[in-house]
Amino acid sequence: MDVKDATTSLADDLKELTLDGPVTKAALKSTEELEELTVDEQLSDIERAVYLLSSGQEVQRISVINNLPDLLKDSHADCMRRVVPKVREVLHVAQADMQLAASSAFVQILRKDLVPVQNYASTFLQTILSSVDNKDPVRDWDIANAWLDTLLDVIDLLPKEIIKKEILTIAIEKGQLSQPVQTRLSCCKILGKIATRFEPFVIKKEILPIVQSLCQDVEYEVRGCMCLQLDPVSRGLGLEATKSAILPELVELTNDEESYVRIAGLQTVVNILTLVDEDTCRATLIPLVCKFCQQSVKTEDVTLPIVAREIGKLCHGFSAYLTDEQKSWFVDFFKQLCKVGLNENKSNKNKDAEKESPSKDQQVPLLPDIIELQDRLIETRRNCAFNFPAMVLFVGAKSFKSELGVCFSSICKDPNVEVRKTLSSGFHEIAAIMGSHVSNLQGDMITLLRDENTEVLKGIITHLPETLTSVCGPLTHQAMHEVKQHQIADLIPAILSAEIVIAASNDWRLQETIIDHFKCFQHLTNSENIYHKIIPVLLIKLKKARALPVRLAAARSTLFLLRNLKKMEQRAELLNTLVTDFCHGKSCHHRSLFIDICRVTIEYYSKSFFKETFFEYLLSLHTDPIANIRFRLCSILPDLKRLLKLPSDRTLSQQLDACVRRLLIGEKDRDVSQAIKCAVEEMDKTPVYMESGLSRRILMEEDIEDQKKETEEKKLIELVCYCYSISLDRKCSSGKVWHIKNSSPKKGKSGSSSSVKQERESAGVKRTPSTTNSNTGSTASVKESESRIPLANRSKLARTKSDSAASKSGTKTTRSGASGVPTPSSAGSGSTRKISTSKLASSEASSRRGSFNNSPTSTSDKPVRKSSNGSIPTSKTKKSK
């Protein structure tokens, strides 16, 4: 019946929340209610405020109190004379909401200095002091605390004379034993706040006696509250007065019979560590803390998690005063805390308990007590995991393996998720502290990365770049020595394992984070592993990830890693995959994602790279049958215009104009038509960059940045070609090339030698020929050598070769396909072909004439001359060693 009644009431509540239903008469205000809420518009602000405070409803009164600072600012005299007395009168019988609003407004008035201090003390301060004393603290507990917080804030803003005259006297009266407990608690907080405003002699004379009296109060809440205020009181008194008057009280409170008071005493010890001197620490505080820690472990009461929480601060504060024996004791105690509640520790304690008390009449603990004890022990281990960075700093990186290594590994494998989660969140801090000894953490890092809980993985994945920087050194190619690569080889499978676990969860933000951090693989492994292990994972995320941010992160990481692939054939294959599977893909989601891929490419790469790879393919999407694709294409068209430079990019400019013209004329979708009109308006405002001597001298910020990107791409291509030439040299010296060529029955020695020579030439390395090449072998080997020419970005390398060949043979080149990527016209609408690497080297000389590093030259429409077999003739020049 209870379930049925609950279901019925829930249904009734949902009916009341329906917005589409008819409005009933019960939901409307009556005429009398409307008249009560109506106020004459001709009244001034002051008159309206007085009227609402006198006869208005609760909501209207709260509105007046909230606007009280503005009323004082605009009409100070009238407000102080008419509104403020009415507010003070209403607050005596006001409800909780109005009391809270008034407490907030009174602080704002003093902070904004809207009222003179003397007037504030005689009006608002008196209301605050009277409201702190509550007749019924049980019913108005929140109100009393709100007014007390207001008074504490006001003490910081009032001058000392008013504090001493108006507040200190009342505070001392509140601290008498005859006052209620709530009043004495308020007195403790007020005294702690006042102590920060007065000189030491005033504190010693006026405040210290009542402080010592409250430390000996019969109620443990009062003793604990006053104990927490000993820190500001001791700082106001100074070191000598603290040693003689405060420390004896603190020692007694730390040994109090109530755990609440003992916890407050330990927290106060931690707070005053920066105040006391060496002798006080060695003689009083260190023995006191050691005794406290031993007692907490023995009883396993509520003080144990607090000790684990403060152990890092205690060790750090005592580190300069501890002997080697005491330092070893604190380390052993910390290791003991890390193991509380585990099975081994429990079994040993049970055996000891059986030996000590074998009586049959022993009372069996209740189940709630057992659960509470387990939670307390788990909280202790979690606090130890939180303090591990501080303990590593305390022990030192050199002694970590011998002192804390086993303990650290046990926490990484703790059965409780919260413990492992806390440690993983601070793992990057520990790695930074370890410095050159960080290799000792590698196994534990792999353990955390292979955890099956996403909360644990979230802690370490969030700070993965910082952690890898500490573990592997600075993430640069120069720092990645072969030995270091071998040491961190196990990290890559662990990170991929973590990605699999995260991918199976519903936390798409964490999925986005780890995919975005895949950029770190750039310096963790070589190019082959990136292409064969990392890129396939990213391509799968591009195609199958459910959340769009995850796909965008995969696109960013893929294009970021593309820059560092050393084999140009792999670059060509990856670019061809992006075009085939996304630009010409069957799924409209993939084609839409290709537009985002183009945006990322524009951000990461130079203008020349984008124009050679994706420019024409992106324009081909204007004929897409899905309106959303065309709609998204319109938003990127102005960005495409910013990439063009005339006259070298005249062909691309004409294609862009044709695309826009077709969308303007033939588009039938209303949203797409509106989008292309907006794009045209923005394109009209975008200037076209003209190549001239003057324009090269005046470079904008974007042009300078683009020039830097282009320079980096050139250097990378030169590095790749240098590595490629070295690999060819190694093949020639080992005889592998000859073996491969001679294994083919169609080619002889001359053809093989010519092929090796052409491969070297295509890589940009000049070699002295060892044998004379025949014409037939040379022509046949050109195609084979050109098939080895890199795909994307190789036009920078081929430019010099093509220019020299064109100038010597008397031919002029024209622009062809971009970076070997098939043009949309040749690819067709429904199918695509692989990128042809044999056409790029001979066709990209004229396409790169507009870069900042080369002066513009005139181009011609004449095609490139080809031989009878379709290959490009190369000019023969003499080569010398």
C-alpha cells in the first residue's frame, strides 16, 4: 500500500508540473491577492520600501532588504532615517530567509563603505550582536551561525577602538560558565578573530584569561572549539607567551579523554609548527605527536584517519629537527598506516587478541561497528595515499626504493578503489619529485594503467603528459635515446590497455582526454610503431566513436602524428585513407567529419600543405546529397579564401568561385541558401593575398606563423630523405638491393643499377654512378624510382629537381593533383583511386611558386613533356665525387 500511495502522489505531482495542460482557476491569483501585491507606481523608492516593510508580504520584504545597499547609495539620508529603523524593527519577528538576506546585506554595506563607521556601529552592528544571541538555538541554528559569520567578517573591517568598545566586552561576557553552550561556542570564535587585531599586551591582559578558562570548560564541544582557536591566539601573543601560556593548555587538550578534543589538539599542533622554535619542537611537540600516533594505532578510533591525513604536514614540519632514529620511526609508522585493515594485518591482530583474551564471555562486536571500523581503516589508507608525495619528499628520492617502494606498490594494488584513485591522482607529483630516480616508478605506473576501474584510470590519464615528461624526460626527439626507448617500451601497451577499458565506459570526456593524449606517442616510440599500432586505433575512433568530441580528438591526434611519420609511403597511405573513407565515404557522418579534419589540418599545417592535400576534395562536397554536409561546408569557405595567394593559386581560386556560384544558383535547401549567403558576405570582406615584392616585406602575424610551419615541414622532409638515403646506402653495402633486383627475371644488372641511382636521386641525394646506365634500363627504372617518392609534402623536395629539369629541357610545368592525392574529377563521385606517387614529382614545381621563400615566376598552360612510354624525361648532368 505504501508503494501504491507513493506512486499515486508522484503522479499527482507530475500532473501539477505539466506545462501543456489547461490552466485551472485554482492556479490563478484571486483579486484580493492581486490587490495586496499591487503598489502605487507614483511612490518613490524610499516610500515604496517603507510601505513594503510595513504591510508587504515576505517576498517583498526580502526584496527590500536585498536592495538596501543600493538605497543607501542613492538616498543615504532618507534611507538611514526611514528605512533602516524599519528594517531593524522587522528583523525581530522575521523568518529565516529574511534574516539570512539581512546578514548578507549588512556585510556589503560595510565593505562598500556606504555608511560612516560610527553610524554603522550604532545601528547595524547592534542588530548583528543582538541576533547572534539566539533564544532558541535548536530552531534557529542556521540563523545564529549566519549572524556569527557576519560578525566575524565585520571584525576584519572595523577599527580597533570600536572592536574593543562594542565587541570585546560582550565576547568576554559570553565566555562565562553561566552562559549557554551555544553562547560559549560563539565566544570562542569571536576571541580567535579578535586576537588577530590587537597587540600582544592587550591580548595577554584582556583575552588570555578567558581563553584559558574556556580550555578548561566542562563541555567537550567548548574545549574543542577553543582549542582550534589557539593558533590565532598564539600568533597574536608571540613565541615566548605561547610557550608559557598556550603550550601547557595544548598538551593537556591533546591528551583529553574525548576524541573530538584530541583531534582539535592535533590540528592545532600542525597549525603552529611554523611559529614555534627548534627547542620547543624537540622538547614538547615531537614527543607529544609520537605518543598521539601510538595511541591512535592501538585503539583504531576516529583519530586514526586524522593522523593519516596530517602525517605529511607533521613530517615536513619536523624534518629539520628530527634525528635519524626519529625519522626512521615516522617512516615505519607511515608504512604501518598504509597496511591497516588489510588481510595480513587483520590476521596478525586477531591472533594477538586471542592470545591476550581467550575468555568465552567476550562480547562479539555488532555488524554496524564492524562496518564503521572498516570504513575508518579504508579512510586511513586513502589519506596515506593522499600524503604519499609529502612522504617521498620527506624520505628523499634516493631512499625511496628501500624505504617506501614496497609500500607504494601495495597501495597501487589496494583492494579499495578510492585508495587507488587517490594515489593515481597524485602520481604525477610523485614522479616530478623523484627526478633522476623516476625509473623506480615505471612498474607501478604500468600497474595503474592496467587497472580495470575508470576512476583509477582517470587520475593518471588526466595528467599523463606531465607524468610521461617526468618518467621519460623532456618529450623531444633528442632526448629519446635507444636505451630509454627500450625502458619505456612497456608503457605503450599499458596506455592502449587503458584506452580499451575507458572506451567500454560511458565517460566520453575521459575518452576524449586519453585520445587527445595520444599525441605523446610522438616521442615515446618510433615511426613504425606509430603507424602500425597507434594510427589504426585512431582511425577506428574516427569511424566508430559515439561522441563527436572523441572523434575530433582522434582527428587532432592523427594529424599531429602524421607529421612525424618518417616513411612518405605511410603518409601517402594515411592521407589516401582520410580521403577515401571520409571525404568519399558512404556515411554522411564520415563526410561531415572530413570537414572537421580539414579545420584541424588548417590549424596544424601550413597553407601550402592543405592546398596540396585536401583543398579540392573539400570543395567537392558542395555536390553532396545531404543538406547538412553542404551547410557545414559553407562555414569553412571563408577560411579557404584566406589560404589563397594570387596568381599562383589562380586555379584553386577559380574552383572556389565555381563552387560558391553553384551553391548560390542551384541550392534548394533554405538553410543552406542562407548559410552560403552569409559565407559570401564574409568572403567579400576577406582580402586576397597578392604575391609581390612589397607584400613579402609586410607580413602579418598569421603569415609569419604559416611561414614557420612551412619551414618545419621542409626540414622534416629533408630529414626523412636523409634517413632514406642512408637506408639505401646500407642496402647497397650489404648487397640486399642487388639481390632484390636480380631476383626479378625481367630486369638485368643495368636496370638494377639504374634503379638504385634513380632511387637516390628521388630521395634528393646525389651519388657518383658506379656503372654506365643504358637508355632502356634508365627509362624503366624511372617509374620504379618514382613510386618510392614521398606522397604528402614531397613537393618541397621535388621543386628544385623539377625546376632544373624544366629549365634545361626548355619545358614548363603546370599544376596537377595536390600532393599526389587524386583530384575529385579523376576520382569520380562514387569511387576513389589510390594516390599516384609517380605523377607528383614532375607536376608540383609550378604549384609551389607562391611560397614566401621563392620569388614568383610566370606559369604556362603547356603540359609537361613525356616520353613515349609515359615517363617524365630527366636531364642528364655530370656528377662528380
